[in-house]
Amino acid sequence: MSLHRSGVVALLGRPNVGKSTLLNRLVGEKVAIVSPKPQTTRGRILGVVHRPEGQVALVDTPGIHEAKGALHRTMVETALASAEEADLVLLLVEPVAGKDGKPVLTPATRELVERLSRLRAPMLLVVNKVDAVDKPLLLPFVAELAALRPDGEVLLISARTGDGVEHLLHTVLARLPEGPPLFDPGTFTDQQERGLAAELIREQVLRHTRQEVPHAAAVVVEEFDESERAPRPGSAATGGLQGLVRIFATVFLERESQKAIVIGKRGAMLKTIGTDARKALERLLGAHVYLDLRVKVEPRWSETEAGLRKVGL
Ligand code: GDP
Ligand code: MG
């Protein structure tokens, strides 16, 4: 019998490269929110992959990018701190087309690879979204990346289609130290339901408001009342929700104009967001959900440390 391996793996990469999509695919449960807009992951979300040969605890980090303002600085620091603590770093990059349509290695990506190669933890370089580019265009890009690594190793995946993901998982497991499982077999995430609830609500705000409400939205769950929750959750799929959870949450925005968009004409938008969020919460919790959703303006919350604390970040 082969050895059991286990460890912590930090998922790093610039915003929008597909970190959350990969995490969700690996864990097989929806634990991180995925959005077509950059920077939707703010916190550290842990997903656990269980295999007979080992256990991988994944940390989904905020995207790394040029730091501007307090929020961005916090995000970059969180990302690098998770990398330092990890047993292995997975750096995701994507083939972004240059002016002539061919994917190019940008100076920013080059710098990121070099910067992370200097960390204590070993690193695997992974190109995601290979489904989106023709092979002949992809290969020169991959060769350029490989040249940056001492072992020349680059893995190709599509988190969306699952292509290469199983091979990636095997490679990751092989790099982890020998050790007992770190989590119980039933554990897929250690993030509190309360935090997941806030993420699900924020996902619906972003989904329904598109560009108008950029990243100015933060959601705080003020109260998570489980007094009428059933001892065992039901399943939304079979229509068998059990018990009731009451959730009181606030959506913080930076400007009155954003608040007006989120509330909509005679409250129509807030009602739609609330209904979709409630359905998602019921699936998550296996219980009926009563959702009380309020909207508040907290000017410039994302630019100061005090503001970040106020919205719970
Ligand atoms: P994150 O910011 O790194 O967490 O990125 P997300 O996982 O939120 O993904 C950002 C966008 O890229 C979403 O629209 C995803 O659907 C898309 N995406 C992620 N992985 C792939 C992939 O393998 N192929 C393609 N074509 N799109 C992907
Ligand atoms: Mg993400």
C-alpha cells in the first residue's frame, strides 16, 4: 500500500484566472463563489479534497495584482501569507491574447512567477483555460513559461471542462508530505455557514447588478438564527427542506447611486436578489430560509482599514 499524504495547498493567481472554478471542481461542492468579474474572492476559503492516497486542503486566496488602496493591499498580503504557510503553492496563469491574438507572457505574469519561485514553499505552475485557445498558439506561450522554471514544468488544465485536472491532483498529491488525514472524511470546507451565507448573498448582488455595482458591495450576516433548525438537514433536490433558519444580512455599498440600483424600482431588484439568495441558501443549508436583506451606504469602506473592519473584512 502506498503512503498517505496530506498538506495545505495555496491557490494563487491574478484575478479571474479561474482559482475558484478549480477549487470547486476539485472539491466537488460549491464552496467558493465564481464570477465573471475579477476579485470576487476576498476571504480565505478552504476546500478539502479526499482521495484514498491522500488529502489536499486548498486555500483559495484573493487574486494577486497591483495593490491600490487598503482593500487591495489587504488582499495581496492575504495571498502571500497563505503562500508562505502552505506545503505547496499552485500558481494559476491564463493565456491572455496580445494585439495579434496570440497569447503573450506579460511582464506582470513573468514577475509573479519569479516572485513566487523565491518563496519557501515549492510551487507548481499551472496554465488554466486551455480550452479557450488553439493548441498551436498555446505552445509557444507554454514554452516561454517553462523557461522561467528550474525544472521546466508547466501543467495544462481547463478548470471549466475538467481537462488535466485529475493529472494535476496526482501531481499535487505526489508533492505533499507523508502524513495522516488532517480533516474528517465528511469535511469539505471549514468555513462557517455564516460566512458561506454572506458569500452566496454577495454572489447574487453581483450577478444581478453587473457593471453598475462593481466591487463596492460587501455583505455582513448580522444574525444567523438556528433556533428552529431541524437536527438533520433536508435536501433541496428532493424538495425535503427541514426546519427553518432566519438570516438577517446587510449589503454595504459606497454610494447612494449604487444603493438605488440594488434596491431597484419599488424594491424590485432587491426582491429578485433576495429570492435568488434565499433559494441558494436553502440548497446550502438544507433548511427553509427566512432572509431579511437590508442595504446601507458606508462611504469609501473599501479604502480604509476602519471601513474594512466595519463591513467585517
Ligand atoms: P478567480 O477570480 O481566479 O477565482 O476566477 P473564477 O474562478 O471566478 O473565474 C473567472 C472567470 O473565468 C469565470 O467566468 C469562469 O467561468 C472563467 N473560467 C474559469 N476557468 C475556466 C476555464 O478553464 N476555461 C474557460 N474558458 N473559462 C474559465
Ligand atoms: Mg475567486
